[in-house]
Amino acid sequence: MTATPTTLRRSRDIVTPALRAVLDRLDETSRAQARYHLGWTTPDGELAAVEGGKAVRPALALLSARAAGAPAEVGLPGAVAVELVHNFSLLHDDVMDGDTLRRHRRTVWAVWGVPSAILTGDALLALAQEVLLESGSPNAAAAGTLLATATRDLVRGQVQDLAFEQRTAVPLDECLDMVAGKTGALLSASASIGAVLAGAPAGTTAALATFGAQVGIAFQVVDDLLGIWGDPAVTGKPVYSDLRSRKKTLPMTYAASQPGAAGERLAAWLAGTDPVDEAALPEVAAMVEAAGGRDWATEEARRRMELAESALATVPMPDPPRDELVALGRFLVTREA
């Protein structure tokens, strides 16, 4: 099975030149801020030796084209488009969450202000549809519809996530539905958009979409685990970052719903309105673990990955891209950042 870091590097090598060319269409200010956000430059516009994100979504898009029997380049417009939408969401998420750091650097809004971050995100979202519509593919409209629907679901998930902040308790099924939108929708689109551009049969695109959706939920479960127990030196986020904001993540939601002293204490803490006591955060993390939140989340990520792999087994596709898709999913479920 191909080493996943190699798959991701190969994807970046293909996608980055196309992404740079597309960003050149932006106005000077938005272009500068987008380049900084992507890790290409410093706030002053100097070249930066900073590696950006993992480029998971573009890799999925290119692999899905190959899974449909087409060259990876057929999926390139989709790969660029999903990366643009992903970064639109990150720019807006940082504003909504008040996060001042991303990948160990100050966020765009922390450098240039909230309006700038919002407008740069909006510009990336518009570019995504431009890229697809100008791709020349006979299936461009179908790919554009897929991405637009995924973006709508992503926004729905974000709306739910924000609404959860105003509630004292959230059922686990609602939290899973939120994650399916906020994280799963775009990964589902990423894993199928290359196949759509390649004109793959409906069964193949559906299987790839299911794969991406399940990997997306597993990805978010792991992200939630890292938000409590991750190493800040690796994740780039402060220790106990999700606890500090009383965020109703999947491990937290599961643990707070469990009977017993730990679950009941955690539920009461989540419903509290007093300022969070920094000194108490290690104890809160211990409550999540004692109520089973950590074990449940670890098992749920594994279970979702099994469902993702099962979806790929339902349709014929070449072994190399199938193997790389599975390796990529497993990499996401076992990552530390």
C-alpha cells in the first residue's frame, strides 16, 4: 500500500501550481491574505518556508478520478475547488471561534481584522465555482452542483455547531448530524468530485461519496480527541482548547450522556455559565475519560473507517487508487495533528 505522506506530497505537487494560478485572479489584498493563510508568505508578503495544510481534500479528488479509471489530472479542477472551499471555511471558522493561531501562525483575522478574513474567504468560495465551470469538462455542471450542495451542508453543520454553544445539552445523534455536515460533507464531495468530472457511473460516485462521508466523521472524531488530549507542539492548538470553550464535541457529548458520577458531573460542568477555571481543565478531561468519552471516540473512529472501506468494496475500481484511498483514510484516523 503506497505510503500516505507520498500520496499527499504528490497531490500538493499537482495542485499547488494550479491553486497559485487561480489565486492570481484575486484583487491584490485578498490575494496577499490568501497566500499568507496558505502558508506561502509572511504577513509582509515575503516568501515563507511554512508547509500549509495536509491537502487531504485535493488528494481525495485526484484519487477519485483515478478510481473512475481516468488520469488524476481529470480531477484537478475538483481538487483545486475543494481546497478553495475548505480554506474559505477555515478563514470563517477562525473568526467565529476567535482563534488567533492556525498551524503555529497568527490567523488572517488576527493580522488584518475580521472584515478582511471574511472577504478573503468569500473570494475563495467564488473562485471554487469559477474553476469548475471553466474546466471544460462535460460534467462541470454536475461537479459544481455537488460542491454547492456540500458547501450548503457544511454551512448547516456550522450553524448547528454555533447553536450548540447556546444549549446546556446536546444529544449525541444531533452532534453526529452536525459533524456529518460540517466535516463530512466536504470530504464526501472531495472523494467523489474527481469521479464526477470523469463521468463515472452513479454507483461508483455514490460509493466514493459514502467513503468520504464516513472518513469525514472519523476525521472529526479524531480532531475532537486531539482538541482535548493532543500535544500542542504537534497540533498547533493550546492544550485543552475545546474544554476551554466548553465545546460540545463528540467525546464530550457522549461522556456527558452517560450515567454515573463522571458523566453527571461533566454534564453539569457543560451546562455551567461561570468563567472556565484553567486549573480545573485537567480534571474535566479526566471526567470525559472516566465517563468513557475517550474510549468511545477511539472506537467510533475505527468503526467509521470500517464503513468507509466497506463502501469501496461495493464497486469495481483499480487496486492502486483503492489502496491509496484506504491508506489515506487510515492515516487520518491515526494522526496526531
